[in-house]
Amino acid sequence: MIAFNRTFYLVLIGLLLLDMVLIGLHVAQTPNVPDRFNIISETSLASRLLYLKWALVAAACAAIAWVWRVPVFAGLAVFFTVVLADDMLMIHEKGGRRLVSAMPDLPTFGLPRADIGEIYVFGLLGLLAGIAMLFGILRSNREWLARAALFVLPFVGLVACAIGMDALGAYMRLHYPEAATLSLVGIAEDAGEIVFGSLAVAIGAGIWASLPVTRTSSAMISPAE
């Protein structure tokens, strides 16, 4: 099958083993986890590794889009660049706070104002990336769309963790602040992003390894060419 080759499995297994070590170090030292091992911290080893993962996936997609002239991979490059920028610069966190300050009557749907602001900003970022993806999808042929579709699982997983688990954590902090499972929600959110980041890198590596040496194969050319 496309991309599920030796390269894919080697990269996936290697990264997942590293992920399990980093997640295990966090769990083993809970509740007094040093910042460098705290997967929730933006300065931890796990977070920095995740930045590298998004950068690698974005670079791989951009390279495929450039070398083989594939619009859908240009859209993927935009998407993963947005994810990287948001993670590194904390765009939805900072933007969410500014949004709720500027719009005090913003609907909160029962969630804390700061948290709902983050969700709104994250949704806006997703919309911008989605427009780029839609353009790429409409301009690419089935061969390339089949390859791009492999990123659906890490995409859905990322959304579930970044928005779904984040919203669940916000709801629990508001209504069940003493719940024993509250910290587990935060760990699950960040651990999920780490694992799905590894899957995205492995898929990108597998796709790259499966491509022909040149872009002259007719099956690889977008109808737009």
C-alpha cells in the first residue's frame, strides 16, 4: 500500500518508542514533574520534539509540492506550518485571551471565557488552513489525493486532542475542579498530540520513500499540468 513501507514502519516505531519514554518520565514523576520532562510544559523535551515533528512534516509536504508540483501537498504544508506556528508561538492561547477581552459578550457555551476564546481562535486557524487544503484538493488528481488522505488519521487525532480534549479539560476545570481525573485529561491531550505527530512524520517519510525518482510519470502529474 502507498507509504506503508519499510521507511514508514522504521520511523513510526522509532518515534513511538521515544514518545513512550518521554510520556513515561512524566507519569513516573507526577505530581512533581521537572519542566524538562513535563509534557504539558512548552519548554519540555517532548514539546520541542513535537515542534521538530511538525517542521519535518511541513518541510516534506512542501518539498513534494515543489518537486512534483502537487497542490494538495502545498495545502498540507500550509496546514502543518500553521500547527507548528500555533504550537511554538501559542497563538490560540494568546489570541484567545485577547479575543475575550475585546468581545466581553462572546458566547461561552458553559465554558470558562479564556478557554472558549482559545477554541474560537483555534477554529479560525483551522478555517484558514482548510481553505488552502480545499484549493489543493480541487487541483490534484486521484493518485495524489490517495497519498494525501493518509494524513486524515493524524489530522483527526490532532483535532480531537487540541480541541476535544481541551474543551473537556476546560469543562472539568469549571464544574469539577477537584476531580482526580482532571490532570489525566491534560496528560491525554498532550500525549495524544505527541503520538499523532509521530504518525504524521512516519506517513510523510513513507510517502517520500514511495515516490519515483523524477516527476515525469504520468500517474504523478496533476491534471492542471
